[in-house]
Amino acid sequence: MVFSSPIFLFLFLPIVLAGCLLPTLRLRNLWLLTFSIIFYAWGEVDFVALMLGSTAINYLLGRWVEKETDDRRRRWALGVAIALNLGFLGIFKYTNFAVHNINAILDVVGVRPVRVKDVRLPIGISFFTFHAISYVMDIYRRKWPSAKNPADVALYIFFFPQLIAGPILRWNAIAPQLAGRTESAQRFAQGIRRFAEGLAKKMILANALAKTADAVFNLAAKGNDLGAAVAWLGAACYMLQIYFDFSGYSDMAIGLGKMFGFDFMENFNNPYAAQSIRDFWRRWHISLSSWFRDYLYIPLGGSRCSERRNQWNLLAVFFLCGLWHGASWTFVLWGLYHGGFIVLERTNTGRRLERLEPALRHFYTLLAVMVGWVLFRAPTIQGAAAYLANMVGMTRGRPIDTSWQSILTHQASAALLAGIICCTPAWPRIREWAAKKTEALPETWQGPAQTTGAWLQVGWITGLLVISATWLAGGTYNPFIYFRF
């Protein structure tokens, strides 16, 4: 089940929201847990028991870590917890990848291949695992006690708004909200606004851009040479598609959380306004980059070490970040590619970059990120190399007879233009400007101005919901990109 589906919007969500009327917080938590399990079972019924079993094990591991008073034994308990969670992830996500690469080596030396049945990947297992590790790590660091009730751990991990694609939550941030949170009409209205904006990002922008991006990348995947204009168009559409697809999901998750009284961390902060790759990663998938910083980069030594060690730490983090995204060498290369830029920007090259004009820094960042997205999107490293060659006019033969006008529909053209505008900080700044102008008005005018603004916002949100619902009814199934991670 996905947020952008009729069954979720018109059946599942209203039923779950009805649980907000239950008299006690404990009953409301149990209600949310029950429907979160149903939400996951809708698409992965075969793995529900396995995931619940893993959750129960993490509950026991958390109690073990907390109970130990000897530092050595506590570290041992933490090591067991992390090893079990990473082992769980490795079996399901990387077995096929490992067997494929082992067989490629065996084929070279003339040895019979290893025969292993393909392992099916549970949806959202990467996010599930990181939530579980965060749980035991926060207990180990004494940021928050372990849960006394296993249902609290289950709700923390299974809570349906963030279960499939984040944001990645921390136990020390969510545990207090499980014990007590504020539910109000104002927060509910804020949640609806955020959800509507996220749904519009997905339905109106991301899905329209996906048609052009998929058409271009599919042509390239079939071995066709593309003209430079078509290749740049496909890369630009995918660059905007993945942002609006993923940030749209995050907005909907944050909005749903607010409807139920929860505060989730922000996951995006205008990443395409970044002035460097370091700045980009402070703005893109913030919950993931901060997770790697707090639970991997800093324990490795962070920047409190020699320059050479620090560079290796950064490359290790981005290697694992790429591998976390998918069991493919394209993802590994994408991670190392970004890690290489981060290392480079910490040298004299980065200091020279900071002296450039903001427009040049912005251009450099967007170009580097776009090239990275080609690596991310292409099915193979060879396919990515061929696509990048097409972008600079290098082809093996005559480019396919396809103009960008023939694959860019009117809907996609409008989405491309709107996407370029909406990925800038323009909209938040307009809101800030309007709020300041309202505050500067004479006191007798502020009330009517605020009322007018409130009605305009209601009209805006209603319009987004109506358009999104209309396109939803007439569209096809189009899952979120990050569901496969």
C-alpha cells in the first residue's frame, strides 16, 4: 500500500484517523501499531512474522544492553545487537549480489557456479534495520532508556508513515512522544497541509517527470545512442523526479505524523540550492546523512584524527551509504563518487571553490549532482558511462532519431518548469515575506489579513488535493523510488 493510492487515501487513512478518538494514549498507540502492521502486510504479508520476530529480538537486546553495568559487557551486548541487525540486512539485501559476483569470479577461473535460490527483498528493510540499530545505540549511549513494553518498540519501528522510506527516526526522539504527545486541531491542520503538498509533489510533478526520464533511460538501456539534448533532458527530468518523489514522500510522512501528534525530523532543505557537495549532503536525505554521521563517521574518529585517516573515514561512510541504497556496483560507485567530492572539498581545492562566485559554486554543485544521478539511475556502470558519453556528444554510431520534443509531453513540460521553480527556496521565502508584511500592518488590519491568508491557504490545499486525487483516479500505479531500498 502506498500513500498515493485510493485505498490508502479513502479507506485506510480515515479508519486510522478515527482511532484518534480513543480515550487513552495507550489505546491510541495500540491502534496505530495494529494498523501499521496491516499497512506493511498489505504489500509484504510473507515477511510480517519475520519483521515482528526481529522487533521482539531488538526489544530483548535493548533490555540486555541497558541491564549490563560493566562497560566491556555492555560493548559486547551492543556488538551482538548490531551484528544481528546487519546480518539480517545482509542476508536479505546482499545475498544475491554476493552470489552473482562470486559466480563471475568462478566463471573466469573455470569453476562451476554456486547455486543459491534468489532471496526476495522485504520492502523497506534498510529503513527497518537502521531504526533497530538506532534503538540499541541510543540505549547504549544512555540517550533514552529501553522500552518497558515491547509494543512501544514495535510501534517505533513499524509506525506506517515512516516504515517504508523514512525519515529515519531516533529512539530518543520518538520514545518521549510515545509516552506523551500533544494532539490538537492546529497540528492536525498543519499535518493535512504538509500531506497535501507532499502528495502534489508526487502526483503532479514526480509522476509527470518520470514518464520522460523513464523513456530516455529505457532507450539508453536498450543500447541506443542518444543525442546530447535528449540525454541532458532525461538526466534533468530524473534529477527533479527523484527529489520531488522522495521529498514528497517525506512531506507526507511528516504530515501524517503531525496528524497523530508526532514530530518527525525534516528530511530535505532545498538541496538543489546547495553551494557544494558538502552543503548538498547537509540538505539531502538529512535523516540518513545524520545517521551515518552519528553512528558511523564519529565512532570511526570523525575529523578528530589525521587528515589521511579522516579521508578514509569519509570514503568508508559514503561507500556504505552507496551500498545501503542498493546491492549494485552502480550504487557503490555513486557513493564513492560523492565521497570523493567531499574529500576533495576538504582540501585546498575546496578552499578555492569557496572563493568563487555563488552562481559558479551553484553550477558546479548541480552539475556534479546530476552526473551522480546518472550513476544512480543507470542499470550498469557500462550503461552509465555510455549515457554520460551521450551527454557530451560522444556516440558509438548515429544517435537514435528521437528529438526531445517527441518525448517531452505538455504535462511533462509544465512539470519541468514548475519543478525548476519549486526546488528553489522561493516558496518558503514568499511565506516569510507574507508573514512579515502581515505583522507590519496596523493592528486593526492584521485580523482581516490573517483571515484572508488562512482562506487562501485553505483554497491552496483544497486545490492541490483535488488535482492530486483527480490524477490519482486516472493514473497508473507508480510506487515511490525509495520503496526499493
